[in-house]
Amino acid sequence: MKYMVYWKDMLKNKQGDAPMESFDTTIEANAYIKGFVDAICMHTNDKPNSLKKEFTVERVDKNAKQK
């Protein structure tokens, strides 16, 4: 089983969520989000809690066919 991290509504022309990175566990995926949020907050005035809501972790089927 794989888990994909998505950044909500980041694609142009309202195409949806931007896929960022896949992981084997949700623990790894959430650690990636935390690190990404921390890095952004170090260089901006964004608040970690509000920025973290911009990311989601979803289970993906690693055997899924590409369209």
C-alpha cells in the first residue's frame, strides 16, 4: 500500500490537488508534511497550523494504471 501527499488546489485552472510525494506509511507522509510546513514557515509569516491544513495524505493503489 502507498500513501500520496497532495497540496490542495495548487494546480492551475482549478485542475485539483498537486501530488507531491508517495510513501509506504502515513507516518512517513505526515513527517514529510511537517518538514515541508516547517521549511515554509521559516521563510514566511505563515502559521504552521493553518498551512498544514493545505496538505492531505491519501491511500493510493500502487498497481493502478496510468491514464
